[in-house]
Amino acid sequence: MRAALVAAVVALLAACAAPRGRPPPAAAPAPPIQMPRGYDALSYTLDLSLVDPDGPFDGALALELVARRAGLGEIDLDSVDLEILAVTERGAPRRFAVASEHLRITLEPPAADGETRALAIRYRARLSKGLQRWGDHLYSAYHTRAWMPCNFDPGDKARFDLTLAVPPGWTVLASGTPAGAERRRWTLDVPHSTYLFGFTAGVFATSSRAAEGGLPQLEALASAETPPAIAARLLDETPGMIRFFAEVSGVPFPGPRYGVAFVGEGTAQEMASWSALGREFAATWNADPKEDWLAAHELAHQWWGNAATCPTWGDFWIQEAFAVFMTAAYKERRWGRAAYDRERERNRARYEAFRATGGDHALALGPDTPSGALGRQLVYGKGPRVLYVLRDELGEPAFWSAVRAFTQAAVRDGSRTTELRRAFERAAGRPLPIFDRAVYGAGAP
């Protein structure tokens, strides 16, 4: 059951991360995209209607951005299978074109360096890999650009304000903090990467645990197919996970609240301030309290991924490597060394099986690496393997000192492979060949 569940989760994440290709119209080829894009998004304010759960879903997006180069005459947003209806600025229409999964908008007049501009975009979305329906609920998963035009580059963090129109009797959980008892509007004041924006809405049973002792408010949403006892288990076990991750990272939980929604089937996705977990995992964890790995994994991303984020997709491996490794480290604390060893052996076997196919290559790629370019088998197999080996090589005090130093710096400045190497070599007091061999090279850790 565990192997099948792992395979299902990895397959789903691979599908969510892979770009969905669609050739541009022959009459309107897209010009090359300039990198960097020349602007930073400051905030996204979205009104989205989910009144018809089967769609289409009408959205009204207000985007505030700041130009980062002089004479910025055009911006581009990632937009996958979205029908763009209109773009305006201060009520005046703006020219736009959609091609190759990008929405290109003409700024009139061009923006000066440092100038703030505000655009309004009306569009229509449909069910997709990024916005899915399962029975009596909808949920987003990773692929934000399939339900909202956005800058999908992980280094462009922005605030997010979401208002949802939903059917009567539906409950909403989204990134940020709710405004009012009806929970239809949610505000994420701390800037996050857009792939971490998300929500679920549907018929849920809700249970919660108040904030206390440095812990955030906790909330669990369970669909009709969720085992009733699993929400209570989540609320009971999550505080220990939070305390462990805060201890080893040296960083408190990044926010005032954390929620988990049990949705869909093989779902596994972290988002800003909450996570979506699938019903298959809920059933497995309900049957065996030690099978808590996915709850720990997605929670770990609140530190390694959400707070400490890779500035480009070329360093994305770090986030999954830490989430997988920290899951094993937490299980060691919770269930003993044998639980850690089992997770490590599963990781080793997964990596060796992948390596036998001849697909091994470097983990750290260039800054222009697109989303999904780094194979999931490599991210989940080789990446954590590096951390397992580093723990053995450095020993306990030096290894955990490096983890804390790296994580604290990455929360401030971004999660980069160069800084990861610097932190571990400083803690070791010597060069570590594993980085040239396995992180920048195709060798085994």
C-alpha cells in the first residue's frame, strides 16, 4: 500500500509540475520572452466565482506591479488555458495577446524604472490540472497559472487577496487569513511565490485547535470520504511536528495559522499556510499512526519551500530534498531510529533504481531552468540522498548547525545551492566533494 501510495503521489506531482503544451496560433507567433521579465509583482487581488462547480469560473484580477527597468513597454504573465476577456489600466483598455501559455500586455505609456502600475484582467478558467473537482469539493494544486494569470517564477513573491463566490453550505480554506465568519475572503499579507497560492472549497467537516505556546492555530477540513478519526489525529500530531521543525531550523512556524484539507485522491501539495492531502493517505494514516510521512512532508515545506524559497527553478531540488529528509528526521524523533532508517533505505532504493536507468544528472541547474525541468525521480531520490550522506560525513553537531545556518539565511535571502554548500562546508571546516560530484555533477552522493 505504501509503495502504491508513493507512486501515486509522485505521479500526480509530476503531472502537476509538467508544462501543458499548446502551440501558439499560426497568425500570432510569440516573440522571445525577455529574462528577467523586467518587473516584480507586488500583489494579486482576485475575485473568483465557483458557483458552478463544473465551471467555467469567471475571475476578476487586479495586479499591482513595479517596473524594474526603464521604458518597460510590455509585461508577460503565465497563463495556461485561460480565456482572457479584457485587460484595462485605470479603466482604459490595454492591448494584449495570448500565445505559448503567456499573456502579453502592452503598457501605455511604457513604465519608468521603479514606477508602480495597476492592471485589471477579466478572464475565464476551467477545470484543469491546477483546479480540480472531486465529488462535492474543488481544490487548487500547484499549477496556479491554470486558474489565474500570474508570474510563476518562484523568485517573484507577492501578496495575495482572494474572494470566492461559492455554493451555499460550502466551506473555504485558502492561503492566508480569513476575513469574517463566512470565510469567503482570505488575505495573505506575507509575499509568497504564486505556486503557493491556493484554496479549497466544498462540503467539509471542520475542526480546529487554538494557537498556544508558540504554535499557530490549526485547522482540519475533512470531506465525507475522510475517516472521521483522521482530523483528530492530525490536530494531535501536528504540534509535535511543528516544534521539531522549528527546533532544527531555528525558525518559528512562519505564520499565525496552518490548515490541512483532506481532498481528492492521490493529492499531496503544500501551499502558503495550508496543505492538501489526499484521501488515500488519510486512509493509510488512519490504519497506522506511524504512516504520518505525508503530513510531515507537506508541513516541512512551510519552512523549506514556502519561507525559504528557491529564487529560480534551478535550485528547486533543495526544497524537496529537505522535505523528504526532514520527514525521516521527524519520524526518528517521534518513532525511533528504526523509522529513520526505513525512510533512508526507501530513499536509497528509489534513487538506485532511477540511477540504473541511466537518467542521473546534476541537481543544481541554471537560473533559466523552466518549471518541471528537473525530473521528479531525481528531486525525490538523489536530493534527499545528499542530505543523508552529509549527516553521516559531518556528524550530529556540525550537520544540524549547518541546517540552522542555511535555513535562517535562506528565509532572508532565498534558497540557493551555492549558499547550501557554503553553510555545510563552513560547518565541516573543509571542502565537501559531494557537491562537485553529485550536486553539480552526475555522480552518486
